[in-house]
Amino acid sequence: MIAYVLGRLLAAIPVLSAVAAFVFLLLSLVPGDPAVVIAGDLATPEQVEAIRRSLALDRPLVERFVTWLGHMLTGDFGNSLFSGIAVSELIVQRIEPTLVLALMTIVIAVTVAVPLGLVSAYHPTGIVARLTMAGAVLGFSLPVFVVAFGLVYVFALGLGWFPVQSYVPLSEGLAGTLHSLVLPAVAVSFLYIALIARVTRAAVLEVLREDYVRTAHAKGLAARLILTRHVLRNAAVPVITIIGIGFAALLGGVVVTETVFSIPGLGRLTADSILRRDYPVVQALILLFSTVYVAVNLAVDIAYVLVDPRIRY
Amino acid sequence: MAITVSSDSTGRGLARGRSLAARTVRFVAHRPVLAVSSGILLLFVAVALLSPWLAGDPGTLNPPRRLKPPSATQWFGTDHVGRSVFDRTLWGARISLGVGFAVAITTTVVGVLVGIVAGYFRLADTVIMRAMDAVMAIPAILLAIALVALVGSSPLVIVTAISVPEIPRMARMVRASVLVLREQAYVEAAITCGGRVHSILLRHILPGAAGPILVQATYVFASAMILEAILSFLGAGTPPNVPSWGNMMAEGRQYLQLAPWILGFPALGLALVVLSVNLLGDVWRDMLDPSLAPSAAGVTR
Amino acid sequence: MTAPLLKVEDLTISLASDGGSLPLVKSLSFEIAAGETLCLVGESGCGKSLTALAIIGLLNRRIMRASGGGIFFEGRDLLSADAEAMRRLRGDRLAMVFQEPMTSLNPVQQVGRQISEVIVEHRGTSEREAEREAVRLLDLVRIPDAARRARDFPHQLSGGMRQRVMIAMALALRPALLIADEPTTALDVTIQAQVLALMDELRREFGTALLLITHDLGVVAEMADRVLVLYAGRAVEEAPVEQLFDQPTHPYTRGLLDAIRQLLKPDIERLAEIPGTVPVPAKLDRGCSFAERCGLAMPICGEKRPVLGPRGSRHSAACWLGHLPVEQPA
């Protein structure tokens, strides 16, 4: 088991290195002189020169990459070109809303999607199944910001239940924070729910055909018990897998949704920094998001052992 | 005792549904979803192709008649500078579907090539799949906006930026099909008989994987249109003066309370197209995957 | 005579398709007395398993329909019982052991728990007590080191042990009727006899009646009190086990017996077989279903269907040869 976890951690290294190289090389995709492009039209030659120096653009590519990677590994992400603040500090400042939003989204998505998928599989022709499957296709067909604006239009502008924008920090109380994030979290979870509900339904349908489910019925167990204790547990592996894979959709959704709701989180920071070409911040954030994604999926692999005793590492 | 047996019904059940064409015809008759979604898609394709003739100039400003709700003369209302939302929505279809189509083609061509190389040539497999893992580890939206924002928003860059995050999924799926297919007796026979690599790939492996590739391409088409809208919305997509649905929605957001139609109509158009493409993909997927017959025992109701 | 434990009356099971319904089991009637063992014998596809599933109420209702006179168990009609009443009976008064021990146990649950949950469900005992009872049951089905094995998962047990777990689970509440559908077919030959003997021993101890489904006449000879032979969804012969083996009257039964008897004679070059195959259900319209394959078929066999008629005090068969004394072929 420990060997397996170590092995997986090691296997994550080449992936993350490739991501790092990719992120690093993004800069060399910039046409012309990156320093000029990044500095923008109104920059003075001195500013351009400063940027060139701060990015060490006068050094050879490989040397720059090695130096940069070394800095990344030691936690030195450089300074923002826009504000001059250290990137690590920016991340610390902005991480709270994003963490809360991501957690809320996962909780909402899993608690809604798994029961929906379960019921849809158990009553495949029932009204819940039809609505869930229709809702799932809709979830795949709407950009997250359209969902967000739809929610804003109805629940914020129309009913006035939630704020249109504005994030209430945790320091002012958990309830306020959660309330301010309800609409964003629901918006982000829409696609996630669609993904998880569909996979849950398919996995449960497959398990329902298994002999041991027939055995459970032959034992006279109540249907609810069979579904929770026997069926869901056996359908867990694909469901956990999609929760991990769908995490990428969640991170992307966070970037867009934080922009829509003006939430001062990492997603907003990412979008703004990309548009401002605040290169060190973009590099660090993409690397951070990718690391989180890889870590989540590593956790998923380890979770398999907990749900299925046949899987041994 | 008389026993009524519907022998003809089972007979027909066995006989029908042999060829794909016959199955397709039956599907249309029995699947209204398929009929409606292909109808909607065809309508939008027609609009996209004919928008120069169907719609007026999407750029005509008419500030005195700004933020007017839908009416008999302005079916979809006007936006914040008095432009016709109807004209702009029609033009937007051209851009949205165009990007979707271009990305689907790009992703399919590149993804199939990469997948076949990875699946067929063992040596290249590890390196290619690690690289694909790396691309997949970056959220698609981030990757695309980063590419567009840094390189500049030309149509080519936008299509590339949206294709890059889609390629790994296509490549992985093709690779998986190739790995399965190359173990099949008929492919192995072709290899044993000394068949040339490219002819084995073309004659045996590609046709075998064509179905899943088509379905995946459909999903790519749908998600590319969504991604394009998101890029435009974030300001990293098509240039602001282009009437893409994403740009229209980005501009309409400030007027959500005052003039919801500015955001609403392009959103509706996008939702309808993407929905019908996704439904088509689902239908094709179901046709490829013969559903398992229910067993005699089972308590599900 | 007291009322039988189980009385199946005129049971018909049909496959419901979009075009109509296709009967797979046709007006089947039989009885099982308390503590008795009835063997249901026939080729695969003859409707044995469907009959068992219909009794225990686990037919897939989306595609299968059971209809007819009724299935009376301990005096109540299971065909008209509601789902909740059936659920309460299952695992308690009525239990079943399936063919596939490898797939019939939940792979992600400890086997002791799989036994104890039946007890908790139907008796409402505490988890702790039920677990202790599960260990006792595992001991009873001769699982060595039962207390430790109870915490094993199915994949850690051999096929024979898993089937013993299934038996422990089925007999946990001392049901009045145990249905076993080919319980040893999937096991090694060497283990088959052990498992059957164990099942029979516990069954006798608990006073449980057994409906044993098999296609193996060796198993029938070993276990049965009475035998019911099914062909293409119909009962063709029913008799106490000795009578069936000594004086089979239906040509199909005789064919089955000839086939197995010859297996015991090593010098036979070519095995006797019943020519032809079981007809497709839809084609059976009139006459005897077996007529096409029957060496003794007469004109009437293709015209009219023979009904089950007496051939002795507790012996009956559905054959037009019925009234004539049938000579054993030399």
C-alpha cells in the first residue's frame, strides 16, 4: 500500500514536470519580443527592460527553465508584474473564497448527483430518471456563465434571496460566507452534477444486473438497504473516478464563476492575470491548479482501496 | 388449452434491424428526440450558412433605439448601442458553429493520428500518453484562455487553443480502440500475413474505431462551442467587435436586469445547438452500443 | 392428509415482448410437503429456473409475467401477495441458493456480515448478536476457523466455501422451504457431493423442505423424495424417485435415464441420445412438444396434447402411450 502510494507520487512527477515545461514554454509562444508584448503599448523602454530582466529573457531557454523550476520548487513564484506583490502572497490572499467555493460545490454536487443517479437507475422509466437525464444533457449544453446568469436573474435580481455579487469573508462568519456563495456553487456544480449523475446511473444499472443483488433480494432485505449497502458500494469505483476527473471541470468553472460573481478568489485572479499578461502569476496558478487536480486524482486512486477490498496495491 | 403465440412478432424482431441503414430509419420513426435534435441542428446550420443573406449588418448602430425589448420590428430587441440582437444572433451562429466544426475536425485528425501512433507503436506509447496526461491535468478553460491571451486572438489561434485540451481525450479513446482491435483475429491475421502497416491501419483498424470516433467528435463539437463562448465571455476569445454569441453575452451581462434579451437570445441559441449536438451524440452512442437484454431475474421496477 | 407446504397451481410464466407474450412455463402444477425434497429435472431452458424465481417472487417484472391458479405457500397465495409481504417471506420462511457461488455474494462485504444482515432484517436482533449467530452458522456449514473467516471477503474463499456461505445464509432463519437452483453445478466434482450432503443434513435437522433444480440425474437419485420432469415448459412426468428410476413411463424420461445408464457401462461405443433439440417455444402450438424427437410418436401425438394422467398411485405422466403397457426396449 505504502509502496503503491509512493509509486503513484513518483508517477505524478513526470506529469507535473510536463505541465511545468508546458506552462513555461507558453511564454515563448508569445509572438515578437515577449517583454514588449507583456509590457503593453503604453510602457516606457525602462519598464520593458525591467520586465525583460525580471523574466530573465536575456538568458538561454534551457537555463531559464532550470532556474525557474528551481524557484518553483522552493516556493519562490516571483512577483506579480501588475502589482509587484509576491505571487505566493497573492495566492494566500485569494485562496479562501476559492477553497470554500470548491468544497461547497463538491458537497452540493455529490449529495445531489449520487441519489439522482441511484434513483434513475432503480426506476429507469420513472419521472426522476427522465428529469435527471434531461437535466444532465442540459448540464453539458450550457456554459457555466449562462447558468450563473440564469441563477442571478431568478434568485438574485428576481427573488432577491441572494446577493448578485459580493463575497462575505469567513472572518465575518461562516453563515454569511456560505450564503454569499450559494449561487456560484450551484452554478459550478451544474456540470459536475450532470457528470456524476450520469456515471452513477450507468454504474448502478450495471451493478443491479449482478447476481449478488439478486441474492440480496432473495434475503428479503429492504430495497433501500440493498441500494445503499449493496449496490452503491459496488458502484463506487466509477463514481469516485468521475468525481476526480470532473474536478478539472470544477476548477475551470471556478475561474469563470468567480469572474461572473466578482469573487476575489484564485479563479478571478487567474482570469485577470491572463488578460493582463501577468506572466509569473499565470504560471504559478496554472501549475497550482494542475497540481491540485493531479493530487485529487491520486487521492481517488487511493480511495479505491477503501471501497473495494479486491483492489490491493 | 389454447395457447396464443405471437410467433410473427419474434420473427420480425430477429429479422429487423440488421443493416445500419434500416436501423437508422427505424430510429427516426421511433425516436422523436433524434428527429427534433437533427431538425434543430440543420436549422442552425442553414442559418449559419445563410446569415449574410438572412440577417442585416450586425454592426449597424442605432443609439436612439437602444435597449428596446423584442417587438414586431425588432424580434429579439436591441442592445445597449441599438444594434439588432436578431441580426447579431444569426451572425453569431456562423461563428459558433464555425468554431465548433473547425475544432471537431482538428481534434479528430490530430487525436486519431496521435491515438493510432500511441496504440500501434508501443515505443511511442509511454511518451505520448504522459504528454497527454499533462495536457489533461490543466483545466481546459485555463489552457485555452492562456493560449489565446498570450498568442493573440486570431481565428487560427482560437481553434487551436480550444482543440489542444480536447485532443488528449480523443487520442486516449482511439488508442484504447486500437489496442483492442489489434488483438482481434482479423487484424492479427493481416499482420501475420505480412500486411503493410499503413494498410492494416487504414483497412482494418480505422474502420473498426470509426463509430466511437464519430461520437467523440460530436461531443467535441458541442464542448468547443461552449468553450468558445466562455473564451469570448472572459475577453480572451473572438475580438470584441465580432458578433459572436460569447461576445454578445459578455456585453449583455451589464444589462441583465434592464435588457435580459441581450444575453438571453444568444444563450438560447447556444443552448439549443449544443443540446441538439449532444443529443445526437447520445443517440449515435446508443446505436453503437447494443443495449444488454434484461435478465429473467430482477426486482427493479 | 394435511395441506402441502407449497402448492403450485396451473402456473404459466410468459416473456412479455412488445408484440405479445411468449409462454415459457405452461400450466405447471405441483406440490411439496413439509420437509420433503422435490427435484425439478429438465434440460436447460425448460423453465426450471423461471419456476423457482416465480415462487420466490424475483422474476424480472419488466419482461416476465407469472399468471395462473396460484402459488400457495403456507396457505397464502404468493402470486397475489404484494411486494412488501413477499420481501418479508424471502430469507425468512422462503430461501434460495443460486447456481453461481462466485458471483452471488457481494464482493465488497464481509461474508459474516452478509449472513448476519438476514437475521437483523427479519428478527431485529442486534448486530452483535446476529454476528455471533453468523459465526455459529459458518461453523455449522463446516467453515474451519469460522470466527476469523466471517471477516473474510468472498474473493478470499474457495468456490465450495462460498456456496457453503450461501447455504448458511439461506438456512440462517430455518426457512420452511429452500429452493436450490443447480447449487453444485459450478463446483468441482469432488466438492459437489460434500456440499449436497451438507445441505441435506442441515435441511433434515431444520425440517426444511427442498425444491432442488438440477439437470443431473445422479444428484436426483441422491437427494430426491419425488421428481418432476419438465420438458419445454411443461410437466411430462412426476413420480417418487424409486418409481421414476425403475419404471419411467414418458419416453423423454426414459431417454434421460438411458443416457445416464449408458455412461455407467464402459463398453458402449456410442451413447444413446435423444435425437433433435428442444423446440423453440413459439413453435409449440399443438400436439405433444416432444413428438418431433420421440421414437414412439403416433399420429395423435402431433394432433392433440396429452395431459398429465395417473400411472400409479403417486405416479403420473403426460403421454398418449399412457394407458398401454410400455415395454422397455431391449
